[in-house]
Amino acid sequence: MQNIQVNNLLRSATFFQHAGISIVFVFMPIIAQGVTDSIIEIGFLVASFSFAQIISEIYFGRHSDKKGTRLKFIRIGFIGCAIAFGMHYFADDISWLFLARIAAGIASGIMIPAMIAYAYEVNIDKKRVATVISFHALGWLAGIAAAGFVNDLKVIFLVSAASFAIGLLFTIKLPNPIQEKELESGTTRRIILKNKFLFLSLLLRHIGAAAVWTILPIMLMEKLGAELYQISVVYVANTLTAFILMNLMASKINISNVTKFKIGIGCTVFVFIGLSMVTEWWMAMPFMALVGGTWAFLFIGGNFHLMENNPRSTSTGIFSSTLSIATVVGPIVAGTIAFTFDYVAVMYFAIAIIVCAFVVSLKVKK
């Protein structure tokens, strides 16, 4: 019974954590258009959040293992995010928006690895962790839907800050178990070398995905005539599918974590083949549902494989920072390609690099 209560608190905290992130993240390319007309500057602005996350997740993920406690990092992250995301409301030029995005990246990076490791460690039945992590996707769904409902690119910053404040409240009753401290030097380097094919394939896949997510909201609006709420509907198809599949992995989908990871990497290529051919905004929905499924497989498969075989917060921190590195590179590549060619050329780039990612993933061993 106590474990159920802890999981429910974790689900709630995770929900509001990712709702707060997503309500701003998905619409950042459109928000950036309000302070700059340059597609390249938009790419750098989107990338700045993830650049800050890279450093934060690696540093604080490792620090969480060294200290042997997760809850302190989780609570500090929630407080920092409430402040940093609230700062976006006052950012009315590109310089201030850059500062707000960097602060948000640092604050979110403090708690993301610790949250995943904490959920894994407090559950005796490790498969149940997938139901907690699934609330990442449900939070993204709620955040995206809330942005469409609010339909105001300034007010969503206040909603985001409030989400983190509410999420913090659910951490107050969480137990604070002390884990064994991981003090051995060279741990980060050793984990990277041991899992180099997993991290490389993840990096390549997500560079392609991040490039597309940078231009997709703009493409839907400018080329396909979508309204803000219609973009929300398209993205909800993604997160709803991910939520359902992550929960099924706790009971129904009984394949190895490495196989899940490979499925998630390989099937992503079909998403961008489809998105390159859409001619109406609603046609993107089935392909966004597919990408939600691929995300569920690679996120659960990759993280669980790492936590079963490595220090947990450090390895999940590297996993998250790998995604952040891709989210730095992807928007810059997207801005450059879209400026030089067009939006569809970004899709072709994503298809090519994800094929390479799948080939690399085949080298990941159980």
C-alpha cells in the first residue's frame, strides 16, 4: 500500500514537471518568432535550453549518485524551474529570452536524472516504474493541450511556473531513502565507453527528431494553415500514444529492453517519411502517434537497460544529456537547412540520419 502511495505521488510530480516543460518547449519556435525574424537565430534560441541541460544533467546526475540521495535534487529542480520558466513572461527581447531558456535548462537538468533514478529505486517490481515514467508523456499531453486552450503565448509562461509549484507540493510527502554512495572516480567515462553504441544511436536519432520539431510547428502554421490549437491536437496524438504504450510495458509487452530500444530507433524513420508527404495539418496526426510509440520503446528500453547495469542517476543523466546534445545540434541544423533549402529538406535529413542511427543500434548487446 505504501509503495502505491509513493508511486501516485511520483506520478503526480512527474505529470506537473513535464506539463510545465512542454507547455513552453513545443511552442518555443513560434514564441521565438516574436523576438526575431531569423530562422537561424530561432534555431540557436531553441538549442540554448538543451545546451544548458547537457551540463546540468551530467553534473547533477553524477552528484546525485555521489551524495546517495535524490529528493534534494528533485525539490531544488522544481523550485528552480518555477522561477526560471516564470522569467519567460518578462523576456521581451532575444537576449532576455536566451537567459530565461538557459536558466530553465539548468533547473530542469537538476531534477530529471534524479527523478528517474528515484522512481526506479523505490519500486521493488521494476516494471511498475514504466507506469510512473508514462506520466512524462501524460504531462506533455496536458501541457500541449493547455497551451492550445490558453491560446496566449505570454500566459503559458505563468501556467508553466504554476505547474512546477504544484509539482513541488507532491514531493513533500515522498520518503527520503539514502542510497549507497557511488564515489568511484571515472564512472561517467566508463559508462559512456561501455554503452557507446546505445548513446551514439540515441544521439543520431534525436538529432534528426529535434531538427524536425524545430520547424514542424512553423511549417504547420505557415505552409498548412494550422491554428495554435490545431498544432496542440497534432502533438497530443504523440503524447497519448506514448502514455498508453509505456503503461502496457508494465504488464503486456514482455520483450527485452535492448529490443525495445532498437524498435524505437528503427521505426522512427517511418515518421519522417510520412511527415515529408503531408499536405493538410491533420495528416500529421497518425505520424505523430507513431513517433509517440517509438519514443515509448526507446525511452523505457534505453533507460531500463542502463539502470540495470550501471550507477543509475549517472547513467540516466548521460541518457538525458545525450538527448539534450541532440536538441542543441538538431535546431541549428534545421535552421541552416530550412534557410538554405526548405522545410521538407529537414525531413529528408532526418530520414537519412535515423537510418544511420538504426544501423548503429544493432551493435547494442543485451
